[in-house]
Amino acid sequence: MGFGDLKSQSGVQALNEFLAERSYIEGFVPSQADIAVYDALSKAPEASLPHALRWYNHITSYQSQKDSLPGVKKPVDSYGPARAAPAKVAAPAPDDDDDDDDLFGSDDEETKALKAKRLEEYEAKKAKKPVLIAKSNIILDVKPWDDTTDMNEIEKCVRSIETDGLLWGASKFVPVGYGIRKLQISCVVEDDKVSTDFLEEEITKFEELVQSVDIFAFNKV
């Protein structure tokens, strides 16, 4: 495993490719794995590496609370893509001289039965493959009415929302001006079960505390 030297162009390029289909180094929320890789970089990735730069800017927003992120920080070479496995030796080709085993060269009943059996086994194996569950990582901005609103109570209310396919993640309070702060909280949802409309409707039910809900970031997991 590993990205190589993250202070080199090739190492950052490997990180960019790794993050092309991921929001975080491990799992679905910011963790100590992200902090370990972030700390190993000497500077922000170049604009020509958009996936790594997007991740870098996002993790930068968590620097004030990096010690409280979940997980155990490990050596940076513990993270990243797995090294390629040794190539397997190809099995010997079947003996072309044996006409009885040529599924496409014989029309006798035994060959037809064998072809039907193999097709049945293939279809059964195909049916057992797990269905890919589409998920998204969403970061929400939850805004209070004014600077007297209890932000801890807002977070408590938001996290009290429970439904199948919804997992709450890290959160923080972000100043917006005039002494007012907003709650910025992440969650992972199963796309078929939880929509952004559902999240907004459920959170705004706490109308005495919450003024509005906006989507800060939305990424496919």
C-alpha cells in the first residue's frame, strides 16, 4: 500500500488518482487517516490535480478539530492503493485434439447438455453478485435565527433524526458574522432511501431553533 513520497509530484499524482472516486482516505467521514496524509503533504496540490486539491481544501477546514476526528492515526504508508498482486500463471489451453470437449465444434447431445449446465452455473453465479448500493456524502449548513440560539441544542436535534440509510458524521460551528454561528455537519446517505429534501424537511421542523438548511457539499461515495 501507499502513495509513495507525498512531497514528490508522482506521490501527489497517485493521491489524486486514489481520490477520483473517493471523498476521504478511509470510510465516509473525515478521520485520522485524512490527517495523516494531509500532514505528509508539503503544500496544497496543483490545480491540475483536482481530486487531491478538492480533498485538501476540505480537510483544511477541519484543522481546528483534527485531534477529535475518529480513528487512530497510523504511518502514512499504511494508507493508499494496494500494490498490484503477482500475475497468475495462465492455465494450459485445452487439448484441441479432443473433439468431445469442443463445446462449439460438436452438436451431439452430451455437448449440448454440458453447455446448458455451464450456462446455468454462470447465471446462478451472476445472480449471487452483491448489488452496489449508491451512497453520497453530504455536508449541510444549518443556520440559527440569531446569536442567542443554543447551537449545541441545534446539533442535538439534528443528530436525533434517525432513519434507515442515514449516518451522521463530524460537525463544527462556523462563524458567519455579527456573533452568529452556523452548524456545519456531514452525513452519509443511501441515495435510494434518503434524499436532501427529506433532510431539509426534518431539520427545519425544529422551527424555533433553525432558520434554514443549505447544502455545503455533495459527493458520491
